[in-house]
Amino acid sequence: MPTINNATDISTLSTAAVSSLTTTQISGLTTTQVAAFTSDQIPFLNASKLNALSSAQFAVIDSSEVSLISPGNFGQLGKAAFVGMTTAQAAQITSAQIRALSADQFGTMATDDFRAIQTAALQGMSTVALKALSASRVDDLTTAQIQALTSSQFSVLEADDFRSFTSAQINALTTAQVAQLSSTQL
């Protein structure tokens, strides 16, 4: 029986062949083989295949390829993917992918990864997910991320979220955001 022995073999698989790989086959790939998946192949890894990857395997997916994972599949990623995610990968997440995530998935991300989410992408976060974030996760927002929050997103932040903001985060509030604060948020 022939075997796929190296990364070159993986990168030459057709998209149909990649789509037909089983979760057992995916989980048995080396990190070198996973890293060899091309930008044409990544979209053919569905949620179950992506969730078959270990944290170490997910971490070697080229950061530029993370944005090629469909929002539907991205929204179904499990803990291993978020534990394995690199800061460079997190910086490539799209607003459509962000929209598909739950507060629990955001909570699983490492702080540096959460802070690496681009401001335009963060604007895709649903108000439901933002409201459900823990106060400590809200505290992880960078000053640029805070400034980029839409008025709808900003309106769901609670008094406890503001109490633990640093002075830099408070200073980052825009004039429009300060005007939106309620008496309990001050």
C-alpha cells in the first residue's frame, strides 16, 4: 500500500482528495505534513477535519491560510484549535469568522491571540458574544480594539467591565463612547 511520506506529497493532493481524508488520517499527519497544506486545500478541510488536528498541528497552518477557513467551519472549531492558534494566525481572522464565534471560544484564546485580532475583524463580533465575555477577557481588549468597538458593541459593556480597565484603556475611549456611558458605567 502506498504511503504519503512527505510534505510534497500532501501539497500535491487534489482538493477532492483532501476533502476525502478521514479525521483519523488528518490526526495522524505530522506537523510538517499539515504545514504543507496549500491555500487551495485549506477550504476543503471541514470542521470535523479541523477539529481532528491537535494544537501543535493547528499551530503550523500558515497564518495567511486561516482566513480561508469558512466562517461556518471556523465557528465550530474546538479548544485544540484555539489553544494551538498563533498570534500571527489570530491576526488573520476575518470579521465573518469572528461573527461565528461564541464567548466560550473567545475565552479559550490566549490573551496575546485575542489582542492580535484586527480592529476591523473585531467589529464583526456579535453583541451577544461581547456581552457574554468575562470581565477579564474584556480587560484584554487593546486600546485600538476599544476605540474600534461599534456603538452597539460598546453599549453592551457593563459597569464591571469598566471598573477593571486600565487608565490607558479609559483614556482610549472616544468622545462618542464617553457620551454613551450611563451613570452606572461611570
